[in-house]
Amino acid sequence: MADFKYLKKIKSPNDLQSLSLEQLNILCEEIREQMIETVSQNGGHLSSNLGTVELTVALHRVFNGTDDSIVFDVGHQCYTHKMLTGRFDSIDTIRTEGGISGFPKREESPYDAFNVGHSSTSISAAYGIARGKELLDIDGSTVAVIGDGALTGGLAYEGLNNAGRSKKNFIVVLNDNHMSISRNVGAVAKYLKGMRINPKYLKAKSRVEKGLSHTPILGNPIRKIIRHSKSTLRNMVYKSTLFDDMGFAYYGPVDGHDLHQLINTLNAAKHVSGPVLVHAVTVKGKGYSFAENDPKGFHGISAFDIETGEPNCSKVGFSAVFGKKLCEMAKDDKRICAITAAMAAGTGLTEFASEYKDRFFDVGIAEAHAVTFAGGLAAEGVLPVFAVYSTFLQRSIDQIIHDLALQKLHVIIAVDRAGIVGEDGETHQGVFDVSLLNPVPNVIIYSPCYFDELEREMQVSAYTNNEVIVIRYPRGSQSYRPKDFHSSKKTYDIYGDQSSDILIITYGRIFSNCCIALDRLAEQGKSVCILKLNRIKPIPKEAILFAQNYSRIFFFEEGMATGGVGEHFDYELSRYNYNCEFTLTAIDDKYIKQAPVQSSLKRLSLDCDGIVNVINGIKE
């Protein structure tokens, strides 16, 4: 680590109180330098963190971290917060196995008020904390920090609606950087843009504030007049803001990189009796030219070269293959459209968005809306494809059940980042989608292991099936493929020695590890056969009948054991009175912590060594 003048001395937010404004600005520069260095080594969320340095410093300067609570939305902008709350010495371990998390974690620090990882939750959580303080007669302010991207999520408005009735001080800080991951779209983005750039308000506000700054403050009556004057001015231009109408006193917009403005505004907000919203305008990627010019590319990034901004490794992944294939299909079928919840780049839809603008829908961070919106399109005969990360699909299960499956609407859901994802940890592992969707009628689920299988199953989903189709695939590139493995293009494949008495059953990328394990077992004189499920719901009846021929069955699943495919396969075998040995290796009742994917698979006995050990009866 660099020998920083101020940052190395910050052991708690209290240490900020002794620093001058000039020193705080130097501190911000040091934070950015450390942040860029750390993320270049470990990967992580860079643009969002660079954009909130001054805002976070101001928050910790104004609020007392031991008594006050700061809740970050999503939490992907918490790196500055961690450095200021006693974790600077361990910041180089962020997102590494055994290191500190890239998101707020209550078990990690008393300064982390609430665990987060998904969007639009901060207002609801912070308001609950505020009311909890009130009920228990605990002093302290509560602040929710939410981005304009997160403000496209419906839960944020449920929180605003509830908190707007508060009689006590409650602060929402809107970090407005025009972005979620991709550039924000929709009515909310347009509304906030108008609030940011309205020249009438900004000029008039400047004149009035200049005049008011020379007005002596002589008690509460004058204070009320000044507040009323500002409110009247704003109402003349805006006819009142959305936030005013929801019960919030609106302060802003303020420059989110001007510490003087931020500190003064937050101090004022702290003394409001009731809910208040501070609107801070920031630049995503601030202070690092590559991130400023490409905030989307540096939102969540792997390790990279600081001098060039180039990632250290770049391979074609499932997301890119999915996006290319969808473009090919859309060229020949004008019914096909694509939907994303603010994740166009991450899900491989950038090319589709460019080529088929009228058939591309970015609905913002609103997965539940995306699903029901897709249902409406399908009801009119359109063929919608909703691309979404597995971890975010969890937010739309009710809509899948009621608004798609119940009506047997033909919608394709492309589930990206299925399975273990690695360093983002518990909130982002894609291990729940199968167990959540398995009980839902009228849903078909495919789980390809290789690129050609993904492309084929996209084609099949569009033109063979006519229900809700889910295609789930992992993050990154395809894994090892035996030279003698040839897909049968059926709902399942058989590989290995069919005359063996040992059968391995699996699906998705774990098939690759099973194939390597097959070779290692062969070296030990043990032959095995592998049943690879391509369609995991409904399980092909022929696959169940085939499995009955084996006395020992080992099922390996990169997902939750409860409600998973292995548990269901075992049940189906029991219906045929199969009572021989059946061993299921899957994720038990626990969350998967941050670690490289291969390390997590090893701990779960889902790597090739673990598979060999399970079959040999060796317990690690």
C-alpha cells in the first residue's frame, strides 16, 4: 500500500472531525488512488465507488457512525465506507476468499447497518431501522443512500410511500449519476434529468441563496420565511417535486463532489423534523479517466491494467454467445424481442439493443415488472426473451407463477450467471433458481454445458415448446469437453461405460468435472457411466428408466439440495420402486461465501477431485 498522509490514520469516522476541508479533499484523492489499485488487483465495482468518495466522506463527517445508521443501496459503492470504518488495513483483501466482503455485512463491522447486494432496498430497510430506534428510545439519525438507478425499482417507492409519513427526522440521499449499470432509461431518468439541468431554477436558486446569505438569522420566524422562500421558488419552476408530494423536504440538487456543499446540506438535513431527501449529482467513475469514459465497462470489472484500463483476461462467454444467437434469430423472426432489467451489457444484449432498437426493452431495475411486461407481450403474440442474472430472477418468482405459467404464456427466460459466481459472495450466487422454479407447473428448464447446446436450446425454446421456457447457463466460458463426447441433441445424453454398475447424473457445467473424474476413476480401474440431463424440468422419463439399470447412482448438482433436480430424481426413482444406493451431492442448507468459483466447487465436492472422492467413499 502507498504511504498515504491521511488515509492510513483513519481508524474510525471520528478521525475525520479533526481534518480541515482542504485535508478532506486530499483524503478523497488518497481514497481514489487506493481504490483503483485494489480493484485492479482483485476486480470489483469501480465506477460506482469512484463516484461516491466525497459523498461518503461527507456522510461520515456529518453523522456519528456509532449512533447514526447509514444504509447503502445495493452496497456496491461501500469501498470508501469500509476504508473509513477501520478496514483500510484489510482493504487489499476485499472480495478475496477469507477477506472482507465487497458489500456491507453486519457481521463484519458495527458500521455496516444492513446487509445488501440487491437494488432498491435501502429506503425500506433504513426506515425500519429508524422506527426501531424510535421504539427502543435510541438516539441517532438514519440515512438511506440510494442511486437514481435503484430508484427505478418499485420497492424504493414502497419505502418512500411509507417513510413520507414520518414525524421524525429520516434522510434519503439520492446519488444521481445518470446510471444504474447501463445508462438509465424511462420516466424517472427523464424526470431527474429535468431537475438537474433546469436553468431557471438553478439561476434563481443561486440568486436567492446569495441574497439570503446576507440576511441575519433572527430566530425561528425568519428561518421559516427563508425555507418558505426556497420552497416557493422551487414550486414556481417545478410546481413542487415528486419528493415534496410524497412528504419529503427536498434539498438539491447539490454537487456530489463538493465537500463544502455536501457537508452543509447534510448538516441542514439532519435537523429537519420529518423526512428529507438530499439530491446529490455525481459522476460515475470520477477521478479515473477510463472509468469516467466507460462507466458501464468499469461498473463490475475483473482485474485490469491501471495504465491501459484493459482487463487482464478476456474470453468469449455464454452471455456473448446468447446475445449473438438471439440477434440471428431476431433477424429471421420479427416477433422476437429482448428485455433486460438495466443489464444489457452484462447479459450480452448490447448488439441486440443496437440492431433492433424497437424490439429492445430496458425496463430499469425492475425484474418483477419485466416478467409481467413480457407476459403482456406474449399475450399479444410477441415472443419475448427476458435475460436476467439468476440472483436477480429471485425477485420475480411471484410474477413467473401468476403472470406467466398460470396462463401458459410463451416467454423465454435466459438465466445468466447460474450456479456459483465467485467473489461477489452470498448475495449473488445463482444457486436458488432451480429450487424456486421446480414446483411451478407449465415451466420447462434447460441447462446447457456448452455453447452449441445453448444455441440449440434457444432454437428449441422458440419453435418447439410453447410454455414458459427457462434456459440457465453459467458465468464465463465453457469448460472442458471430451473429444469423444457428441451431443445426441435429445433431452439427455449418455457418456462413458454403460455396462458399469456406477452411474453419475448431473447437468450444466458440472458435466465437465464429471468427465475428468471419469478418466481418473478409469485410471483406478473403475468404470462409470454419466447421464447428462439437458432438460432438467420435467426430467425425461426415459432418463429415469435408464438410471434404474444401475446399482449405485451419484447425483452431482451445482444448486440447492432442497427442491433441486437431484432430490426430484430420487423421488421419481422411488415411484418405480428403485431402492438401491442413491447419493446426492449438492448445496446443503447454507449460503456460499465469496471465493473463486473453483475453490467453492472444491469445498462442495463438485470439482473433479471431490467427485472422485465421493464415488470412492472418501470423506474430506
